[in-house]
Amino acid sequence: METLRIKIDEKGYTFTPLVFLLFIPVMIIAVSFNSIVQEANMIAAISIGGDVTHTAVTNIFSAVEKGASDAGRKAAYNATRKVIDENSFFASGQSKTYIINNMLPILNNYVITVCRQIENQTGREIFINNIPITNHTNATFSARDINITQTEPFGFFVNIRGGIPIRVVQRDQVFEGTLPPISSYVSIEGMEDPYIWINSRHRQSNIIYRYPHFREHGNEFLFFFDDNVDEDNHRLNFLWDCLNGTNNPGNITPRPFYFPNEHGLTFFDRLENRSISLNPNNRTRMSTFILGDPLREHHGREDVSRLDQEYFRGVRGSFIEIGTGQNRQTMRDPTGAVFYLSTFYKNYFGLEDRYN
């Protein structure tokens, strides 16, 4: 076996053929390593580009979700104002149609504006429904892409159908997919109730805010209206809190809270002036109370139940007495009027005729 030999000539050290062969693997490793580095750099660049594209797609989805929520609330508010300002309720089943049609230009404008900003910031081209976002005016979504559902009294869902094509392009990188089904919650709290305003002949303005003390227990609602009997002030708490509601904002008549009521009316029923709800899900319905007696001359008597639906139908009620002996008095609402309630709703709320 040849031993490793190094000889010296006039130019310095030289290597025998065997020594040169030992350096070949080192050279191969060096070349391979250089290739790996280049490949890694390329993968990193692709990864960075892909991450931007993925972020752009995610932001599009978020824009649709937020736009639907904002547009839905604006359209719901416009629906209440249309009824109040025109003194005319929507026809049967038309309140949801109005809200969808009213929200479309708001939703489309929002999504188009956000997508153009994404294009400017990322250098990507965005296509929705196979049309470049730069060519969209206000027709990204149409009424057939949207429906409204409701599962509880104080808001509803705007649902945008899935399957709408989405494409994000950057040179040779392309994301092609479809919009997933999107549901955006729209709160109706803080909106005026046109049902109360018109039916009380423009004498009472109620704002929809939820009564804070109710709880759900199984299939039942618990209201705790008589959790505390205040004999000195002849009040039942939390019934008094519910009647006092928003506590006299702007020095106007207090606006009572709203509470879930499986026999009540949904937000859309109120926009259409229904006496019986169309929604088969009774967990979506609500009620409130009427303060004072704004329709006294219309009813021709005082003893009308102050639950909103019953009051406008003229259903008779009876008062609640609190205290004993000479201290016994009938309960009054925050306006000073005697509070009446039907036997049905006294039983529904678990209230008694007399508290001693």
C-alpha cells in the first residue's frame, strides 16, 4: 500500500496523486453545500412570498366578515328609521329583504376598498368571482349570496354563502380557492323599537337593551323579578330595575329593558307589526313593558296589562299590592302610574298578586 508522500520542488509543496484524491470528497462537499445554501435561499424566498399571499387571503376573509357585520348593523338601523320616519311598517316578510338589499352597497364598498389596499401593500392581484378587484364597482356580492338567520333575541346573523371564487396572484405564485361560508353577528342593541313608537301613537320611544338579570335554566327563562320585596318603596326588585331600564337618559321618560319571552316578538316581527311571531324558534323572541298609560283614551280604561303586546291589544290586567295594613300600596312604575299585568304573565314571571 502506497504511503502518503509529499515532495518539494522549486515551486514549493506538491501532492502525490493519492493526496489529491483525498481532497476530492472535500471539494464535492463544498460544491454540494453551496448548492444547498442556494436552494435554502430559494425556499426561504418562496416561503416569504407564500406567507404574504396567505396573509392577503386571510385578510380578504376578515374583510368580508367585518364588512358583513358593519353593513348588517347599518342596514338594520336604516330599517328602524324607515318605519319610524315614514310611519309605515314593512309588509309581511319584507324587513329581511330590505336589510339585505340595503347592506349590499355598504358591504361591497368595504370589501373592494380593503382589497385594493391589500393589493397596494403586497403587490398581489386579487380576483373575486373571477373579476379583478380593480374592475369591481359595487357588485362583488349580490342578494343571492346573502341570507339572514336568528338564534337569539338581541341580534341576528348575516350569512354569506361559501364557494365564491377567490384568487390572489403574484408573478408565478397563485392562490386559488373559494370563500368559506361566513356568518357575521349583528347586534340590535341600542336601536329604537319602531313597534313601540308607532303603536303608542308616537308617545313613547323605547331603545332595545337587554335586561341584565335574566338567566336560562334548561328550557326556562328565569327573571328574578321579585327576588327582593322593597316594602318601604312598594317595589319588586328586579322588576323595578327592568321598568326603570336605561334610567332616564337625557331627562326623558325611562326606557324599560327588553327580555327574552318565548311568547313575544322578534326584531323582524316588530318591523312588520306582527301580533304573533313568524319565527318558529321561540328563543329568538322578546318583550318589554309600557310605562304610564299612553293609550288611556283609546282603551277607555286603566287596567290594561303593561306587557307590550298585551297593552296594544287591550288585554286586561290586575295590579300588584306590596306591604301590610296601612302600609299596603299598589306597585307603580317609574312614571307613577299603577303597574298592571295579566294573569298569564304573572304566572309566566312567577309573580304574586300580593306581597306581605
